[in-house]
Amino acid sequence: MDNTKIFVCENSIDGIFTAIYQAWSSGYGHANVKIEEQCDKNNYSNMELFSEYIIVKTDFDKALKVSKSVKNKISQEAFDMVCRAALSDYQGKGDLIYRFLILGFHMGGKIVNHLSHEVVNRIFKLNRYVNYEVHHLLGFIRFSEQDNRILTSIIHPKNNVLSLVTPHFADRLPNEKFVIFDGNRNICSLHVPGKSWIIAEIPGIEKNDCRDIVDDEYGNLWKAFFDNIAIKERVNPKLQRNNLPLRFRKDMTEFITGNAISTL
């Protein structure tokens, strides 16, 4: 019996697609290969015995070939689902995406509706999980205006959703310069009027540096607005937690400081 070949790749859609390209063209056979994405914060691998680990260097040309094949031979919808799954924090998403594409190239576009299959169902649930967080962030993100008139915001999402939330604000704030920081990944999206937004790494930033950007007069206005619209007699902490999960509040201006109502 052949040893399993484990392709270890960068934790990104390009890294995963590169690994898929190499695994597919390796000739080892789908049953004899696995894909594992790297992560600084988690040890995804248990170092399986009798397995060979192959380090994959991200190749954008190979990733592009896989992207085009998915769009042309399966569907755009399948491609979008795979991309959202790749942005999730799910451990093992690389191999899951690989198995999904094996099915997809066999079944074609109808794969997206084949929810009775375990692999497709898990991809579907990852999409819903990622979309749910994006939906929350679009309503919960708060901007502060700095002295240089740049709007800044901080988020700490579980999933790598910066590329999904930024277009929303670029469309609604086309004439503004803004930065959205992802404090969990030390990356940010940058938008300048008249130009395409980009995502950049900011490895040197500290948590305290991020926190300082929300302490301004606009932050105080948010807090005052939040406290004044509250009706003390109708405060319902349980309902508030259901509609606004606690993990989002550390980045929302009106919850950072304030009276008892705003910290429920």
C-alpha cells in the first residue's frame, strides 16, 4: 500500500489551489494524497506516521489555472463557494476543498445542490458560517475619523473576511479614505478615492496601537447616541446578546466605555 502524500501549503486560496494543482498532477491518485494548510496559531498536523510531507510553494500561475478550470468546468457558484470556504477558520479546509473539486469536476455545476453528500454539505455549512459573520460585521463595523481625515476601524473576525466586507464600504464610501484593521491577522484593507482597494500586511502593529484609533470625538458621539436611545425600563440583556454577540462588542465604540446600559 502506498504511503500517503501530504501536500502542505500556505493558508490562502492561492496556496490551496497550488497544492490542488500539484496533488492532481502528481499521479499518486486522489486516495493517496491529502492537502493541509499551514497556520501560525494552530498545529494542524499530527505528523502522521508512514506519510510523506511535501511543502508547496504558492504559484499564482498554477492557482490561476485551477481557478479557471473550476469556473469553466464546474460553475462560478462553485468557485465562489470554494473561495468562501478557503476564508474560513476551519482546520482541514484545504483537503475538504480538494474533495469537493474532485466531485465537482465529475458532476459539473449540479454539485452545488448535492447537499446529501457529506463533503458538499460541509462546504455549504462553511459558506453559511462565513456569510453569517460578514452579515454581522457589515452592521457592526464602526469608523473613527483621524486628524488626517482617514476613517479607521478595527475588527477581530474568526474568519478571514476582510476581502468580503471591504467592497461594501468601498461602494458606500467612494469619496473617503479608510482603513479596516483585522486585529487577529495583522492585515488591513486600504481604500483611496478613485482607486481599487487593497489588502496589506501590517506585521509590526500592536493591539494597543489599534485600540488607540477609536478614542476620538466621533467615538464619544457614538456612545452618547447609544446611551440616550436606550430605554432603561426596557433593557433586555438576553435579547441584546442574541442580536449582538458579545465577541463583536470589543470593537464597537459604544461598548468600549460607558454606563451600565452600554456594557450589557
